[in-house]
Amino acid sequence: MKVNGEIEGIRKTILEELEALYDLSIPQDSLWTEDLIETISSISLEINREIALYLDRKGNITDVSIGNNQTVSLSSVEGKRSSLRLSGISCIHTHPNSIGVLSLADISSLKSLRLDAMLAVGIREGFARDIYVGVPSLIDKNEVEIMGPYSPRKKDFTELLEHISNADKFFRSDGNEVEDEIERALLVGLQTQDSRELNGINEADVSLAELDELARTAGAIVVGHLMQKLKTRNSRTIIGQGKIEELRMMAQTTEANLIIIDEELSGTQQRNIEQAVGLKVLSRTSLILDIFAQRARSREGKLQVELAQMEYQLPRLMGMGLELSRLGGGIGTRGPGETKLETDRRVIRTRITHLKEQLSDIRRQRGVLRSDRQKSGIPVVSIVGYTNAGKSTLLNTLCEETILAEDKLFATLDTTTRKLLLNDSSTVLLTDTVGFIRKLPHNLLDAFKATLEEVVLSDLVLIVADASDLQVEDHVRIVDEILEELGAGKKPTLVVLNKVDKLTEDNLVSILHEDRQIVEISAKLGYGLDPLKQAIENMLYTNRVRVKLAVPFSDGAAISWLHTNSKIIDVSYDEKSTFVEAELAKNLLSKIEGYMIRD
């Protein structure tokens, strides 16, 4: 058995003394002995560090650590934690040159780890002077009771042991294991030399604030933030060892049960952080995938999310730790369907193949519908933009629809298409799409390619941006980058600044480098919608003309071409020809010039 914790710089003789503690045994009718307290107090004073011991109910010492109860590995306790019962483990730790009153971190550890007891030994003037004991409450599972101070020479532990026994019965009284409480998340950001300044704010801070909103959207309570400044990312744990120690401390004091890193993590990095902190760890990508899993409604959306989840997990199976080993649900473990994700590679690969086949079938069906729309000649306008920019609200207001529109990230995952009448003679098909976001996972983009094809094949793209957000210019840039990645970078675009009703003197919008047309609106209040419709009409129909054609019956291919490439207004017949009134782009006139009827 070895000594854990902060052992660097500790003499070999001290380590040997501590290792010898594993051979000791505490009587089962006691919580400590005078000899044990004297031994650990003496060593603690000599090295001027805390000593922490973990004991089971048989009196065996299961872990000896140097440091404190926030920075030592608690793996022997972690595996026994349950909302139904106490862990059966007590912790004795020293407070060198201090009193034995339990700190906030001590109490948090007692509650979060479901310890039988947390004992703090106050050492002053060279000797152990007092011992305070924290035990679970018999009334409220989220509270503790503090007893003491006791003398290190105490012999009768009847009262304390009875309390622990009754507390264990109280925890078991609910009958069935229940799912963990709402997840309490610590968020970790990383600022490197590549992080840019955005309107006086570092991009890493902006991204961390966005991660906060993502975590809340997923249903977590955010209890703390930690920012690491590094020249380069740590290959083992992303963040440095010092920040790992700080993260441990924060996790204990805030009673966090989840760590979310605002970075992409390999399976090995995730496992290393979990082992160091003792909590489940998620990457930004895992968090986004979880939100998508919660919000997917259509069959296609659920298939796309499950495919993205499996393709993300497959290369990480060897490294993933607590995320796959823990029982129960929670953020990062939910799936969009009824079945749970298998961790076996062969099973996952088989499932991925099946999902791709199903999505391919849906893609073919979508292609048929798209072909029908193209034959109608009605232009398609796609709404894209940063998540929560108000895209669904805009579609609802313009088309008088009731598509789900929430003030949350990724409220819309499934594509919705509706007709929009611009004026008495002009109609377009308006398509709402999934919102974009900073660091949008590539495998998620790949999975949603079938849906996002609507953007690639549209005639006009509306980039909707939240004018009240100080980072609006950066949001438009991110959308442009994703459009380029999708192959829609050369599509005609119109920038729509939404939520102008929220503008104040403190957040006046500034898009300085735009050479595209910009329209300011408030989709919620209906402001600016007529100018927007006029701008759409001008961009789509300025280069279109209406013609009358006489096509002989023998030229059936020309009629088919017109249905595919123009908007058919009217059709009539005589004995020899089909008379067509159509609207099409000017650059296509040469294709049908021989059939034109000139007034």
C-alpha cells in the first residue's frame, strides 16, 4: 500500500512511517485511538502538511494521503457513493497549527461523498488539542451535524456510532435507489496565445460564457468557473497540474458533481482528468450532443443525433472513464431514442452503418420533395444564424406559424419549410434550420448534412443575427465560416439584424466590415418585416423576367425543362402547341428564345 497525495519532496523515512499506518487497525467500537492521533499529528507538524486517513467500518485504514481532503484521491470512497446509503467510510485529517473546526470544504466532502463521518484534528503548540466530528443529519439528507470538540484521549464513542448507524438507516429509508440530484457543474475554459480579442473581451471568455448557457440549457446548475491561461494545451489533461488541484478544491467547496471542459478532449485526456478530480468530465462537444439528444423530435433528427453521438464515442472507447462506467443518466449519457449506446466497437460500427442507411433513405425522400418544389419554380430562402438569434420567431411572424421558438440554445433541430407571400405575385419557400455556434462539432455537421442541404441548394440565405449581442459581428463571421464549410459560401446572402428593440446606448450594434445589404428588424414586435420582404424580393426577382412561350407538342423536353428551371404562371393549349407563361432568370432566356411570343 502506498501513500497518496502531495508526496513530492517528502523524505523516504516519513513515507515509510505513513505506509506503516496501513498495518494498524482501529477497534470497531471506536472512531480513533490516542496513539493514531498522536502519530499523524506528529508527522503533520513535521512536514507542515495535512494528513488524511480513510477508514472502513471494520477499522481498516484504506487510504493514507498527504495534502488535504480537497487534493487527495478519493477513489476508494467514490465507488461506494450512493444516494441510498452512506459510503461506510470515515475520514480523519489534521489541521496543523490550527483548530479542529471543520471547514466548508470538509463539510462539502462529507455531504458529496456520503461519508460516515468527517473528523478534523486541531494541532496547536506541538500537540493534538481537539477533534471535531461532522456526521450526516438525521432530519435532512443535505445537511450535517457538527459534534465536539472531543479530546484525542476519548474512549466512549457510543453516541457517535449510534448516530452514524441511525443516519445510515435514514438514508436507506426511501426504499429505492433514486437518480442523482440535478447536476452541479464546474466549467473550465482555456486561453492560449491563439485566443483573439473580440470587442475588448478575450475569445476564451466569450466561449466560456457560451458554455455556461449551454450547460444551463442541458439542465445543469453552474456552480463555478475556472479559466486557465497557457501557451499550449497540456497533452495529458488540457489544463495544468496547478489548475487541476484548484479544480479539486472548487469541486469540494461547491459540491460539484460534474466538470465541463470548454475544449475537445481525447478519451485519454478525459480519463486523466476524471482520475485526478474524481468526478465525471464532459467536453464541449459531449455537452452539445446531449442538448441535441434532448431536443430532437423528428425521426430524422433522432437518427442524426444518435449517429453523431456514436461516431464521437467510437474512437474514445478506450479512454472514456466515468462517463461510460457510471450507472444512471445525466448530462452526456442521454440518447435520443429508447435504447442505450453500446460501448462495444463492433456493435457501434454495425449501428452506425444502419443509421447511415436509414438517413440515406430519408435523404432520397427529401430529394423527391425538393425536386417537386423546384418544378414549381418557387425560390427557396434558407434562414441560418447563430443559435438563439430568433430564426424560428422570424419564420413564425412572417408566415403566421407556431413553430417552437424558445429563448434557449438549439430550440430548433428539425428543418421546417413554409410558404411566404412577398406580394400579390411573388412567393418564396422559407426554411428554418438548426442554429450554429462557436466550435460546432464537425461530426454533428456531418450528421446534419442531409438537413443542411436545404441551405446549399437554396436561392438565398438569410443570416439572422442578434443585434443586441456585443459579439454580433463575430457571430456573423462564424456563420460565414460554417456556410463555407458546407459548400454554400458563394450563395447570395442577406444579413438580418434581429432584436433591434433590445438595443440601448450601451450595446449599439456595430458591423463595420459588411459589404452586403443589412436589414434591421424585430421579429418579436414585427418591426422591419416589410423592408425585409422587399429586400428578399429585390434579390430574388431583380434578375428574373416573365415571358410567354408557344412550345410545339413535339418539343416535350422543353416543357420538362421549364418545369425544372422556371416558375410556371399559366398553361393553355391549342391544336398544335402548349402556351406557357413563366418566370425565370434572365441568364436562362437563351435556352427558350426560340419559343418566345413577342408582343
